[in-house]
Amino acid sequence: MLLSRLLLLLIAFSASAWALPVEQYLPSNGQYDMSIPKPEQTLGFEVGERHVRHWQVVDYLENLADTSERVSIEEFGRTFQQRPQLLVTISAPENLTKVDELLANRQLPNNLSAKDEPLVIWLGYSVHGDEISGTNAALVVAYHLAASQDEAVKNLLKEAIIVLEPSINPDGMDRFVNWVDTFRGATLNTDPNHIEHHQNWPTGRTNHFWFDLNRDWLLLSQIESKNRIKQFHKYAPHVLGDFHEMGANSTYFFQPGIPSRTHPLTPEENVNLTNELANYHASALDQTKQLYFSQESFDDFYYGKGSTYPDINASVGILFEQASSRGYAQETINGVLTFEQTVANQVITSLSTLEGAWHNRDRLKKHRKQFYLDGFKLASNQNFKGYLFTVEGDDYRLNSFIEKLQSHQVKVYQTQRNYKTNGKQFNARKSFYVPLAQEQYRIIEAMFNQQTNFRDNTFYDVSGWTIPLAMNITFEKISKTSGLGLAKQNYQINNEATAPFKNGAYAYAFDWAHSLAPKLLNQLLSHGIQARVAVKPFSVAVNGTETDFRTGSIILPAGVQQVADWQSIVAQFSQENSIDVLPLDTGLTAKGIDLGSRNMQVISPIKVLMVGGKGVSQYEAGEAIYYLDRLMGIPVSVVEMQRLARVNFSDYTHVMLVNGNYSAIPERAVNNLAMWLEKGGVLIGQKSGAKWLAQQEWLKADFVSKKTLDELFDSSGLSYGDKEQLAARKRIAGAIYQGELDLNHPLAFGYNSENLPLFKNSTLIMKQAKAPFLSVVNYTETPLLSGYSDRNLVNQIASNSAMIAHNYGAGRVIGFTDNLTFRGYWLGSAKLLANSLFFSKAFSVNAPRQAEE
């Protein structure tokens, strides 16, 4: 047995007793190779004595790989802060010498019936950087597998390949360790109120850009996830353990969780195997008398998490949650919880995962084979063949979507003929087809699915994440492929070169539909190049041919430029962003406004301040910053609320408030903001940020009260057992709603269709504006597109405003009810944020003096 008679850990109230020799984390009576270094020999302290920093993790594991023939280490990528992402592969030496061959032989579409395929187990630790017990446990597990002389371990390594990802979020982890070590005393403080246990903003949970990497396995917006997904599909594990932490007053959780909260695409055998493996975790924790729970809380529905993504990839993902000491020791309802206790439990369930997988290896291998065979059967039972999709005028969004599909091993085929269906045009070579009948059937359905009815309406995470809707991709189900002229090979993305830049033109223009058009515009403005935006359409000669230009087109008149060699700058950034900048032959147009018209409005450079700090959603702040900074090249100055009174707002053109509690903004700062707004500043509020602007009577909007929402639900006759279900009905965990754009409004420039999917994860509802022209986006009459929302809430949201914008003195106020840049993949609605920056003075709407009741 891999887990025989685990030692009970001795807890004592002295700092020295809170560090254990590595052997005491491991099965008793174990024999170890003394030539293999223990963690403390490299770290300089014992596991549990201090939180390891990432460089120390790297040092020890590299040392382990140098001294053990069972261990190899690979750097498979770098975080934004340039910390290496490590994968540690552990197996018998004869396997490590040919690991690539062993893995390649079991990859699809190779022989799935090979009985000698190795068992592959992936253990991933601390995707949330402040849930650090996992990373420390990884060092113990790596040592055990490298040094153990136990026959059971040797037998395991002969037939298994074990993969450890010791730190999934290195940047967040080191942010957390810096915080804890800053406030650790020589005498450990177990008081839960001590600052050591309460991190600053942003916390170590998130990566550099304040993203939750445990929500990014399917979406792949962050570099860590993009790097990892290649390795996941290379190793194609049979089992993946995902090690987390939760609140200090909890105990220990392992899946299966609540059965009714499993996604219907997950096979029943996956659930059965998860239940079977749970017996091994329970048995191991029983030996140490550790409290735990299993068939409650959490869910297995959203496929973007580390414990659920494997479930649609022929694997079994298992979530583990350990109560967190958040520092070195903390008083809890279960007594003092020490850091070494949390590490010990993660070691215990790591080993129970290995043991359970080993004893169920034949079932796991059979499940992997059957998973794909069943997928083909399910595809053949559908009443359509696949999905056809396209994007008009935006290769960036199109290629980003294709890249996501192919990162998940989905095959995509380019069309060679024009095709029209259901009123939608799919042009040849700009349209693509995804057949259902392929190995990744389930993941295709997970990405395209628009489910709105569920057997259990309680969601731990989002209930709707349809990726083509999020990216505003035009798509249709196709029942036959004749007429498409499909290419025979899986499509390879090939960015088309921009048209050659022509010097000496009267002016230049580029279309605003492209996702990177705001980035190009910002680059030009930052280099002093003058730009205009056309608020009305026109037609003008381009290389002798009359060409139509839509509203939102950006014009660069030659006659007003003052920067030397400005045309070379335009040509350079045009090529970098793959956006054609067209030469205009004359200022006299054939139709519409001329190039010198007042309706060619000047665009000024922008400088953005975001209000941050405690009380502000680090996720929404990070998502907005990621879009503006990383994708658009627009730097964002983050200022905490308590510092706002000392800020000179005249240094900024825009101030943004995402979801948060802004009651702590000093009165002086509020007064300064009001004066700045009156003089021409632009205020942008998202969700409760917009509501706060309305409370200051700057945004002329009313919001539906909580009392009104509560009155939608009849609670008469309910028992206490109905409480959770009622709460679930009153909540929107994350669903997709249909918005309707006013395409004539400057803040809607760049959109070709009035239909725009929006992501809603709150019950904040902004009433339809009574005055004309204020609403830029309204919800449709039947707005729910994907995910769960109670019908009462859907009806309440229907036809109300999603975005309101108007003048305030010489300034502008813009409010959104939804997260426009959710989790970095909502490229469809993100352009509304870019428009709110660059075109905030391109419209003029006077609002009533007081909000309508």
C-alpha cells in the first residue's frame, strides 16, 4: 500500500514544533535513498517552517532532477513577471528515457486499445497563489517519489508517468509570500485579526494581471494557461488532482461534490470513478482523524476549471480544498490550524490519488478509450453536422477564436465557397467549419452550447460561457456540408499581410471594426499624429476607385500633421497590427461628408485613471486593465480611494470605476471629481461603479431596488430546506444576455450588427431611460441567450438599459450594468470600453436634471 499507517502529526504551541522533517509528512516505516536530497537540504529550512518562494521551488526541484534518475524537469513557459513555469515528470528511469515516445503512442488518433499504455497522473498545485499549502506539499511528494525504496512505489513508477506542476501561479504565490513574511513575527501570532492573515489589494490569489487562473482552462486568455494547455494535451492524463485551499474554519473537501451539479456532457463513468477514488482519500484522512466532507458544496459544471476541464478530455479531474492557515498559524473553530497541518493533508491526498489511480488503472484506461468512442456516437445522434462561423472585418477576433479551438485539439476547416443560411452570409475563405464528428466532440459542445435549462439551478461559478457569443462570432448549426467547399486539411492560421503603404496621399483611413483598431489609434496619438473620427458615412476615391467608409472610420489628414516622418510611423504600426491603412486621393467625397467636415471630429490623446484599492473588485479591475494595457497598449493609472483626494484630476482625461464599494472615497475627492467632470472630464462606471455615479447624481439613471427584486419571488409556504434554492433563484451567477445596440451612436462605432451578447453576473438592473438618446444599449424583449437566470429576473431585465451615456457640463458620464471585459475573452463587448475612451466627446446628449422615477 502507498498509504500505510500515516503518522499522526503532533501539534505544539512553539515555533520550532511547527516545522516537520520531511519523513513525518510521509508513510511511516518508509525507506529512502539517502543520496537524494531532502527539501530542507536545499531550502535551508524544513517544509512548513516557512512559505517557500518560487525560486526556492525551482532550486529544489532542479536539484532533485540532477540527483535522481526518476525525475526530469521542464520549463514549459514563463509568466508575465518572467518566473518559469515548471513541469516535473517522475517515472522509472527506463520510462523517462523514452517518455515522449510513450506519450506519442497513446495520443489520438493512434491506437486507443494499447494495453501497455502507461498510467498518467497529473498533480497540479496552488493555482491560487495564496493557497500555498499545495506548492509546499509538491516538494514532499516529489521527494517521496524520487527517493522511496518501497516496492509499491517502484511498481507504480514502472507503469505510470506522474506529472507535478508545483506552482500553477508563481507570480501570485510570491506576492502572497511577500505579504505574509512582511508581517510574520519571531513569535507566531495565531490571532485571525492579525494583518498577516488579511492580504492587501490585490491578493496573491490572482496572477500578474489579477486573473483567476482556475477559471481560464477553457478560455485561455492568460499566458500561463496557454502554455499549460499544450502540456496537458501532450500528457493527456488519466487523472488530474487540483489542490486548493478554502476558509480557515472549514476542514477538508474532496470531490465528487453534489451529484446534480455535474455538467451533462460529463460521462457517468467519470462520476463513478471520482466516487471510487474518493474512498481512497477518505481512508487516508481517516487514519489521521482529519475532518472532511465530500458530497456537498462546490460544483462540477463550468469546464474552465482545473478539476472540470479534464472531465471533457477523457480524464478524471478531482478538486481538493484544504482549510487555510493563510499565514503560519491561525485560531479556528477546530483549534489552532498550522501551516504544516495544511501541507500534511495535501500530501496525504496526493498520495491517495496515486494509490487510487493505480488500483483503478484498468478502468481509467478503458474510460479514456470509451470516452472518444462514445463521443462519435453522440455526434452521430445530433440533428446537425457541425458549426459554421465567421467574423466580418475583424481577423483578430476570427483568428483568436480559431486559436482557442485548436488549442483544445478541435479541428477547423476553411470554406472555399460563399454560403448563406438563416439570413447570415458566410463568405469563402473567411468562414470556417467545425464538424461534430471528431475526437473533441464534447469540448466543441461545451464551447458552443447555449443551455438555459438545468436540473439544479445552484451554481458555484458561471452557468453560461458560450465562447462564440462572448467573442461576438457569427455562427450557425449546419445540417449538411455540401456547398461549403471544405478544405481537406485542418486550418493553419496565416495572418494576411497588410496592403503596401502608399506615401504622399491626401489623407489616410482605417476601419474601426478590427479589434486592434483602438490599439493602432492609441499608438498614433501617442506619437503626436492627428486623427479624426467620421461620425457620418462617406465615399471617396482610394487608388482611383470609389470606396465606402462607415461611421467610426479613422481619418489621418496629411495637411494637419506636424510630426516628422509621420507616414513611416503610420506604416509601421499598420503592419504591426495587420490593419490596412488606405490612402485617400482627395478631400472631396463622392457621397456623404467631406474630409474637412465638422462631422470629422478630432480625437484627443487619452490618459486613464482607475479607482482601486480595498473594496474594488480585483477581478474586474484586472480584466479592464488587461484589455486596455495588454491588448490595447493603453496604460492605466490605478489610484487607491484613500489617495484620490491628493490627485490632480486635470492630469487625466478619463476616470473609471469598476464594480466595487466606493463609500470610502473622501468627500474632498468627490468634490474634486465633480469639478473636473463639469469642466470636461469623462467618468466611466461599470456595475456598482455606475450605481455610485448615479448616487452622486452625475449619471442620470435609476436602478431597480433590492426590495423590488425580492418581491418577484413568492416565499410563502417555503420551509428552511428551501432556503438555498430560493437564494439560487435570486442570483445570476453568470449568464449571457442579448443587447441591442443603437448603431448610430458614436459609442457603438465598429459594430456591424445591432445584436450584441453581454455577460451578466449580478442582479444590478438599470431602468430604461425615459429621455431620448441616453441609452446606447438596451436588453431585448427576450434577452437570455445562455446560462441560468430565473424567469422573474429575465422579465425584469428585458428591455431595460445596459448602457447609458450623456453630457454633464462640458464632461461626459457613461454607465454599464455588465462586465464588458469578463475574464479576458469577452472581445465582443470590450470595444464598448474602447469607444468610451476615444469617442466620449464624439456624441452630445443632454440628460434631464434629475433621474426619472
